[in-house]
Amino acid sequence: MQYAAEYDTFGSNKTIIAQKGREMMATEKMYELAFRFKGAKLWQQLYDDEAFAVKLADGEIGYCSVMGRMGDHFALGLYVGEEGYKSYRLLLDADSEELDNAAVSEMMTSQSCLQCSFENKDMLSTGELEEVRQYAKAHNKKLGGSNAFPQFTKFRPGRYPWRYDSRLDEQRICDALSAAVALKRILLKTGKEELGLRSLQESVQKIPMLAYANGRWVIQYTRLPSAEIRYPEPVFANEVLTAHIQRKKKKGVWECGTIRFPGAVQEEGQKEEAPYFPLVLVCANLETGRVLQPVITDGEDAAETMNGFAQQLMEAAAAPKTIRCGDDRCFAILKDLCEKTGIRLVRTDVFELLDDALADLLEHVPEDEDDLNDEELEELYGMLLQMSDEELRQLPEDYTGVLLGLAEDGTLPHGLAGRIKKLFRGR
């Protein structure tokens, strides 16, 4: 059986407000579809783990998660391609009881997603707020009540949540929103079980995919890609440095691990770029009991981290005989370097010094509101608001205790404070 719904097209794709400052402005089509999606209330039928796919106009497949069933964070998340799907599964498969601070940091900075969400006005920037109000005025839309303001946010691995930065982003979210509205119409006639919409945590192999053909969205099916995450394995090509490290005396054991530092950094002169969460390689020498100077990069190129670590090996009095890696990414980064320099590389989860070294690193992240300036507070609140209730529940108790205290004393924005109180009072 084939299910179909007419494709929605609305108005022009012109920009409402010309690019102002450094903000990429949304299009009329994006806003129109956002309000249609909100009106469809697809979250009344779907949970956020009951994903459907969309065949996007550029040929990619997007995996869609509808948020809002629990009555809190109303949004459509579009995870494009295999990379996007893997980041989505990282959230779904996380075990909140086993997550430490490092794991939470890694999970929350690994997302690859385009999101259309509905927020309270205090969570929008001045430019966003002006833009939404102009659209609402021109189209007689009411913006009263909570979660009334559409906001478009791009999540990139290792980057702070940011605005859309290309017309491709805009086209993709329009495709996803339009498909979601069409799916709502289909669900009015056909049950989600009949369509094959169910939790991805039930060993689902394929899911419904909406594809646009002959002027309408039709239901097809697509197999899900692997959720296994594989990290880049850079090639160590510095023959001179390789020879130097090969000749070094090798003794003892080093413990190494990588982590995304949860404090966002924006380089001077790059205000148009999304701030990044630095990738930090931490290394502890078990023989000396000393933690080496960490290797810090923006994480875009694994070879940069590898080369920084190779320089540390070169400067050390002796190279390690064995390196124990605390995560798969670290193992991938160091694999070729160790093979070429004669260092034994092993993957393990049991450490003598590394866990404490990583914990010490995370302690440098400001947790108290008094330690943050206004710009940092705005970034922190924005990130928290983008998180679903399930994601907030997965935060360590130390973090949630701080958040509840800020909510109780009126420090957090109203919409965020209400969610925090609801989630964590009496915990």
C-alpha cells in the first residue's frame, strides 16, 4: 500500500530581512512551514525515538525526530546522512546511569543536526526576535503564550549550536518540515504501527521514508545505516620525527585519552564562525606520576592532534613502551604513529591516573553563575534550552543540583527555570 500527501509550497523563498550584522536570516518559506509544523502537533502521535526519514531534494537522506510528546521541548530535529544518524543514536542509546561528566560532555558536543524548535521569546537573539515579529505581523500570526517563537539552530560536531549558514541548510529543513506536515495527514488515516513507526531501540531495521514525487509526498522505506562510530585514522608522514622517536629509549606506560572540553572557544576575528569545543588529548606518565601538557586543537583535523602528540614524544626524556588509550578516538589518532615508532598501543577502560586527570580538566569549566560573564551565560542558557528533558535528566547530579539552585533563586530565564524545577524538584 502506498500513502501520500500533497506537497506544501508557500510564497516566495526571498529573505524577509537582508543579512543583518552576522546573522543569516530565515526565509518566509521556513517560517511558514515552521508554523504549519507546530499546528500539526505531530508530537501528539510520535515520541522522539520513533524516527522517520525524508529523501531530501539534494539526494541525501535525513532522519527526523519529533520532540514534544512530554510537553516540554517542541522541535523537529533533522539528522542528515550517516553522520547525522550516528549522532542521533548516540543520544538515544546513552545510559544516563553510567554517564560521567566526560561522557556527557562528549555526547552533547557530538551532535550533527538541523533543528527547528519553538521557544519563549527570551531565548531568541534580538535579530531573531525582530525577524519573527515581522513575519507574524505580515501574515497575521499570533505569538502569544509559551513556546511561541520558531528558532532555527544548527548543531555541528565539536561546535557550539549556531545559526544556519547556507541555503542548503534552509532547503533541507524546509523539506523536513513539509514532510512532517504531510506525515501528520497520513497518520489521520493510517496508524503509526501500520506505517512501521516505532522506537528505534526495538532493533528496527528500516523506517518509513517520505519522498517527493509527482507533486506529493509518498511513503517509501529505507534501511537504517550502521550506528557504529568510526574515527579518522591519520597517517603519520613525518619521516624525520619518526626516526627520532624510534631511536628513543622506551620504558614505562603512558595513559592517554581525548575529550571535548565543554567550554566553547571563538577565535578573535572569526565572529561569523560557530565557536568550537576544543579537542583535548590528555596524557599521564605512570612512571613519573606526572600529567603532561595537554594537546589542544579545534578537533577538525585528527592529524593536528596526532602531530602535537608526536612533538611531545620527541621532547620527552624517554618514549613510553606502552600507551593505554581510554577511548576509541584516541586509539584511532595514535594508531599509525605508534605503529611506525615501535610503541605498543592498547585500548583499555581501567586506569591509574587518566580518570583523575580528565576529571581535573573538567573542573576548570565554570559552574557557578558568578564565574561567568553575560555572554557566557547567554551561551550556557541557549545550550540548555536546546536540550530535551531526557537529555537534561542524563546530566550528572552535581550539574542538576547547580541548575536547580539557579532556577529556584530566579537566575535562569523563566522558560528554562520552569523545566528545571519540574524535572529535578524532589529528586
